[in-house]
Amino acid sequence: MIVNLGDYWNEEGIRVNKVDILRCNRRIKFNFEKAYNYFGAARKMYDNLNSIYENALDEAEIHKEAAKLVNIELSHKELSKRMGKSSKFFASALTPQGNVNYIDSLIEGYEKIYVIKGPVGIGGGKIFDIIKESARYRGFDVESYYCPMVPDTKIEHLLIPDLKIAFVSSNYYHKLKVDAYEMINLNDYIHWDGICKYKEMINDSQRLMEELINKGIECIQGAKKMHDDLETNYIPNMNFEAVENCRKSIVEKYLLKNDTK
């Protein structure tokens, strides 16, 4: 079913403001383009940090840590003929309100919360990947929450709902308010003596990434304000009573009718 809200507005009233509406839409689009350019540049600074830390990370110890967690939480579970589902979500986002994170509410009611702590630029990706596949092979569905800065590859948090177990990251951009069942500190697995010569690059990349993210947020804040202004052209010309009546008829026809069956 398709509901056309265009049936409930005064087209002539909107047409009067056509020039302003088109101009405002162009400005909104331009602001979002600038924001994505800033965020893209910030991603490059993140990549700088990531390459430095990844090269200094003791991968053998990371795999031992992952194996330990699998042994504690999953090894006693039987393998399943049904592969568990893997769902991709986001728990945080760069918004007009800034960097918003909802992981605290997502893990309410979870019985065990493992917190993986580390500097910005490195995460528990390798640990998450091993735990995720181990859980899926045992038939458990998993929820992977990705980083908005690196949405293609970087898992920030991993939840196994049926077991009420959560594995979550904590760093400068998402500090958690929950009590950890166990804290895993990635700093312990970094060979710090090997990256001393990159200290200036690390500091510059962190500073520039923060500045670029803030610039991008300023752009989408501007786009939000323009969108609010744009709505002033639509609101007076919208028949909200008719929209409400449409909503009620849909609820009655499709929802209430099914509830009575």
C-alpha cells in the first residue's frame, strides 16, 4: 500500500513559494556534500592512526584473548546445523546534535558486558570477528554495530541477544556508563616503543580528525536549520486533520482487523 501525502496539501499554496523551496533544497544538498567531504577527510586521519597502531599490535596476543573469550562463553555450546544470522546496525552517528551514541540503552538487561578499551584508531575488530563466527556456528544470531566513520569494515560492538552477552568498545568518542563484567585493554597489546617515532603524526592525525568531524557536524547543523526553514513552507499548506483520518483508517483496516482474527 502506498500513501501519497501529496493528496493532503494545498498545492497552490506551496507553488507560491516554489523559488524559495528549490533554493533552500539546493543549499541543504550543498551543506550535506560539504559535511561528507569533511567526514571523508576525517576518515583519512583515522586511517593514519589505524595503520600505526595495527603495525604495532601483537596479533598473537589478540588471538589468544579472542580464544579465551570463546572458551569461556561458547566452547561448551554445541555446534549447530543452522548457521546463526548476522545483522548489521549502527549504535552511534554523527548528527546535528553531535556524536550521538545509544549503546548504553541497547545493552540494558544484558548479563555479561565485556568492554574492549583502546586508543582511537584501533578497535576489537579481530576479537569481534572470531567471536561472531564462533557464535554463528553454534546457531546464535549476532548483532554487529559498525563505526559511522568506517561503516564498511569496523565493528564497534557485538551483541549475542540469546546469551545476553555484549562485547563493546570504549574510547574517546564513546565512553560507556555501564559496569564491565571484564575489561580488555588493547593498550596492553601495543608495542609502544615501536611507535614513539610516530608520536607527532599520531597527535596531528587525532587533532585534525577532531577538527574535521566538528566541521562536518557544523555543516549538517546548518542543513538541519535550513530544513526547518523549508518546513515553514509546507506546514501552513498541509491538511493535518485529513492525514490523521488517513492514519486511523489504515490502522483500523490493517492492524485492528488482524488483531481480531
